[in-house]
Amino acid sequence: MSPATEQATVPVILNPSARNGAVRKRIAPLTKVLAADGFTAELVESTSEEHATQLAAGFAEQGAPIVLSLGGDGMVRSVAAGLVGTDTVLGIVPGGRGNDFIGKLGIPKDVSAAAGLIAAGRNRTIDVLDLDGRVCVGNVSLGLDSQVQVFADSVKRIRGHWVYLYGLVRAIVRARRIELALTVDGERIDFRGFSAGFANSGRYGGGLRLSPAAEIDDGLIDVVLFTDAAIPLLAVELVAYMVGAGRRLHPHIRFTRAREIHIATTEPMEIVADGDAVAQTPATVRIRPAALTVRVPA
């Protein structure tokens, strides 16, 4: 059933700082498409991640059939957290820099095309990650990824996935090894290497790959470990892997799947989720199967 038969007003929660404020340029084409499909957009600006979650939860409690997120992956995460476990559908209109989560779902980066899915798309039920009670939609990682994010965020003139490739190269030059005690579905794994990723969507960095085989509705977390290697070899291997070369060419990358991973370190270590630093170790990542409904292409 089309949402047009169910609601006349569609809440749109937006991050006014996304794209350094340029996200506001996306409001006009979004509202134009919604109006053409018989909707009135109710624009609401969030002041923080917690505020966006509260807004989404409030709309769900009021019985809104669908709530839109306008922003990047961080805004998607925040709005999704308020909708998980409810009957309200998450609609996503891209307004950030990476927009990796929509890439996995097949949602267009074009604002008008994405907005058109509210009337013409279908609903899909997907999994989410639970990081000590915090909902994450795409991936959780630590180690090299945290450094990549710092370098990527420091650049203003490079766009798209190129900014993350730049961050990756800069981070590899200064790469520091990490040591983790992982408990993967009850099995202890002592890890020494550069990065550990726990993937739901498997995409990050504006289209780079964390796990090409990750599925967002299989009830499993893809565990990806970048193990110890000489820095030059690591650089070649990681760049080739992330831009799409075959898995068999990368012997220092280990894969497994799990439903729950506990992460322990000797000292607190930063954890990145959906492109943002959100927590520190120790922590536990769990899968929450079929926890969220998202509007996707028909």
C-alpha cells in the first residue's frame, strides 16, 4: 500500500549542519516531489543525535506511517534509533557526504529520485547493529578506521569516496597496531593488527568496502580483521581490497560471521559507527534481526 493513502503529512527530520549547511539546498526539491505525490513535508531540525532520535520516536508514537531522514549516515542512524521496533517506516533522502547506507539499499543519491520512493517504493525489513544499546545501521569499527575518519574530516576540497581514500593513505602512513581480546559468539580470539570491523551493510567511506558479502537482512554480523603486516604491503592490500579487488588477493584480511562480539582492550579505544566516533572499549556488538523497516526502490 502506498503511504499516500495513509498519511497526508510526512515528517522530515534533518541535520542542518550536514554538508556544512548545504543540506538546506535539498529541501526545495524534496518538498516539491512530496507535494506532487500528495504529501506535505513537516520539516523538523534536530539539535543533536539524541534529539533526532527523540523526534523520530515521538512521531512513531503518534502513529506516523513513515518518517524521513535528511542528512548523512549519522542522521540515518539517529532517526533509525527512534523507529527500531515500531511499525513506522524509515525513509531516507541523502544529504551527507558518504551516504553509504543508501548505497547498500539501492536508494538513489539524487534528492528527487529518493523522495519519489516514498510514493513509488516498497518496504524492506532489515537488521541493525546494537552497540551496548546504541543502534547502528551500517558498520562498527576500531583501529585504523578511526584514524581514517580524522584525516577525512580534516579535508574540505576533496569530495566523495576520494576523501576517504585520502584519509586511508594518510592513516596507513601513521598506522598503529592494536591489540584486542575478542569474544566472537563465545569463542575467544586474541587479535593483533590494524583494524577490526563489524559490518551490517559492509559499505563505508563513500563507497569503499568493509565486507563485500555483508547482507543487511541475514541476521549476522560480518567480522573483518585487518591483521598484522608490513606497512607497504598493508597499504597495497587495503587500497586494492577497498576499491573492489577480489578477496583471495588479500591474505592479511580475515573474515568470519557472528551474532555477538565482545571487544576488550587493555586501555579504552575509540569506536566508530556509521562514520562517527560514538563509544569506547570495552563494548559489545550484537545483531538485532528484522528490527527496522526501510523504504527502498520497488
